[in-house]
Amino acid sequence: MHRINNAIRVPEVRLVGDNVEPGVYKLAQAMQLADEQELDLVEISPNAEPPVCKIIDYKKYLYEQKKREKVLKAKSAQITVKEIRFGPQTDQHDYDFKKKNAEKFLKEGSKVKAYVFFKGRSIIYKEQGQILLLKLAQDLEEFGKVEAMPVLEGKKMTMFIAPKKKKQ
């Protein structure tokens, strides 16, 4: 938090800004300048020697700062991860249906976590699971790139596909 007006406790301050002649001023003189303009004396950089202050409307300054942070937050994209589950012996129709969903997720900008779940003794078909995931990666090549190749963890073989960046 910034110190303002009477909360500033130093003998001298360095004033900067549009509405004042930059330089080092006595605190009382800086406070007087701020009062004349009906604005606040705000400590911007307390660690400087002497501390740097600005004469501004503090409430307006806080409002604009919050607005700037909100814009930055809106620009930072939220990445969602959508899951698609296969069995080791997924037939062609199911595969096509799930591939179409994965394509839709990648177009939306979501990451896709595709995995093959092995139940019971179906773990003996892990090569089929790997082939299935690699085929999916190849089919979705134009929409996304493989972030992590298929990895077997316990009874799941997982692969991540990230959406390709859109050209502007």
C-alpha cells in the first residue's frame, strides 16, 4: 500500500509528475503544493533516497490500477483440459466420434488428455493402446501438437495434445 499525505514521515521528498516542477522539496512544501491543487501527495517509491512522491488524485489512481489489472487478467487465457477415454479395443465408430470431439476441443483452445484405460487383464493389449493414441495424434496433427507422448501409468496410458496457436 502507498503512504499518502500525513502518513509520509520524511523531511524531504523528490516530486515527479505532470503538474509539478520535478525536484527535491521539503515535506511541508510538497504538502502545500498538493493542497493547492486539491490532490493527494502519494509516496510512489519509498526505498529511494529521498522517497519519490507524486501529486495525484489517489482514488482515481487506485481505480485505474484495478482497471489495468483486470485487463491483464482478462488477457491471460484460462487453459482447460478436456479428457477423452478409450478402451484398448475401441472400434472404429467410437474412435471417429471421440476424434471429432477432440478436434472440437482443440479448436476451442482447450488441451486434450487422451487416455486408454486398461481393465483387468486387458493390460496385455498395451501395444494396441499405444497404437490407438499415436493414430489419434496423427489424425489431429493439423489442430494440435503432441505435448507428451503416450506414457503408461498403472492402468492408464495417457497422452496430452495442446492446441496449435492461431495465426493472426
